[in-house]
Amino acid sequence: MCFRALIFGAGLFTTAVVAIQPAQAQHRNQLRHYNSQGRPYYRGSLHLTLGGGTTFYNGDLGNNPGDNFLGPAVSLGVLYRLTTHLHIGSEFSYFEMGARDKAPDRGLAFVSQNGLGTVFFRFDLLPDESIYAASAAEPPRLQVFVQGGAGLLLYSPKSYFGKEPATPNTSFLEPERNDYPALAGAVPVGGGFNIRFSNQLRAGLEANYYLTTTDQLDDINVRLGGASLGNDGFVTAILKLDYSLK
């Protein structure tokens, strides 16, 4: 299945990154870069990230958090410093999502399983003096950031009539398209903060809103008879661990 292939690909990607890191780290940590004032700094090591949280739907059925069927969201990724404030990252995620209709007379609902791969840029809002050459400063205890990027979303929704999450006995409607799981573009924008627990480990919260190129994230478009308001989107709220490889 496509989801298994996505997860397998994420595993291979992460394994390859970890395998090459020891050979690169000793050179990377010795290589100096310079900021706009000519001050030397080090980019440091690659970071691995692991996250868990939930997802909120925003689409034709509504955007009320109380109408969401909250499902799990997990992520695995890497992060690497480019400049004193800017990082580049890549992440693979799996999440489940669902919601009931805001209009009781229609009585629609959906559930879905989704895979997501993104590349993004993260900008730290607070300075980190520890990255500079000859600096004896500690990394900041608190870091706040904003981020944005682009990626591909593999989505597989099922729609039905009801007000509660689907069960094994739920009768699903005929799919609006015959190629699920389908592929769409996704553009995340968001931010968050993290707290340093050691020189290698940080933990924090982040939230991202995802613009997508599809109006069938909920398998509900044609069923509305032209009443669709535009492409669907969603929000992820994630608790994330960040581990720096040495």
C-alpha cells in the first residue's frame, strides 16, 4: 500500500542520514562560516526530530474544533543549520483526521488516513551565542521560531452520513474519485517554541497550518452540488523532541 511505501521510504532516508553523519560531523564542526558582520560561527551537527500530536480539519464541512474526530499524528525528520538563524529541514508524517458536518441537515462526516512529506525552512527568532567561534556561552534555554515550506500529501478519505467517528459497522458512501489514496500539494506555515534540556536534547510545541491543492481531503466536493468553498486545509499541533547528533 502507498502508506507502507511512504513509511518505508522515510525509514531508508533517516537511516542514510544517520549513517553518513559520523563521517561528516568531524569536518562540519571544524568548518567556519561567517555572518554579515564577519563573525565566525559553526553550523554544528545534524538534528533528528520525533513528534506526536493531533490534527484539526478545515474545509467545506466546517472548522470548529468541537466537530473534529481527533486522531493521532506522528512525525520523523531532520534539521540542519544554514545560517545563524536559518535552518533547513525535511520531515515525514502520518496522521489520521476526521470531522462531522457543521450543517446538521446535511449530516455528512468523514475519516481519513494520510501521509505527508515536506521540506521547510525554519527561522529562529532568538540569537544563539553558543554557535560562534571562541564563545563560551550556553545555547539559549528557550528558542522561538517561525517556519514554512512545501511538500506532498498522500490522502485517503472515506465519507459517510453520521455525527460520530466511523466504526467497523459504518456504511461509507461511494468515493468521489477512484484513485484514493490520491496525491496533492501542501504548503505548511507555522511556528512554535522549544526548551533545552541538555546540549543535545530539546523539546517543544509547534503548530502548522497546511494549505493544500485539493478540495477532496474529506471526499466531499461533488456531493455539495457546487456549494464547495475552496480547497481544504488542516492544522497540526505537535509535541516534538529534537536530538543533536554528535
